[in-house]
Amino acid sequence: MVKRFATFRQKVLGPSKQVDFHSFRRCFATYLERASTHTTAVNSSVIAELMGHAKPPLALAVYSSGLVPEQLRAAIDALDRVLEPQVINHLVAKP
């Protein structure tokens, strides 16, 4: 994923080194948070799980076995509501 992101980043931004893989993670978190205002499919627990972080409340972090793939897919699908058209164009553009 890191290598693919680097290739994508260079294609879109040129040789700039100002954006790295963590920029992708920050962007992903930002768009998930924005999507959370449009649907209950996205909340802090879902965002944490998708990003590979510990779940916020201790009860969930200790006792929950996590979300099912359909719930995670619903959160990802919610990004369609908040991604700008130019971002989508770059994501779906063929090399």
C-alpha cells in the first residue's frame, strides 16, 4: 500500500515530498469523520477499527470482537457522500 500510494502521490502531485503515507491516513480519517455527519454507519469506533487503532471505550476495546465486513463496507461507502469530485477522479483514473 505504501508503494502504491507513493506512485499515486507522484502522479498527482509530482515529485513533492511534502505528502507521505501518513498524509493518506490523515486524509482518510478526515473524510471518515466528515462522513460520520451523514450516516450512523460511521462513528469513532468504526473509524478506529478501519484505521487499525484501539477502540475508544474500554468496554469495546476489551470485550468486542469487532465489526462485521458489511458494517465496515457501509462506512467506506459513506465516503462517496463527502469526497470531492476531483479527488474521486484522481482515485479512479487509469495510469
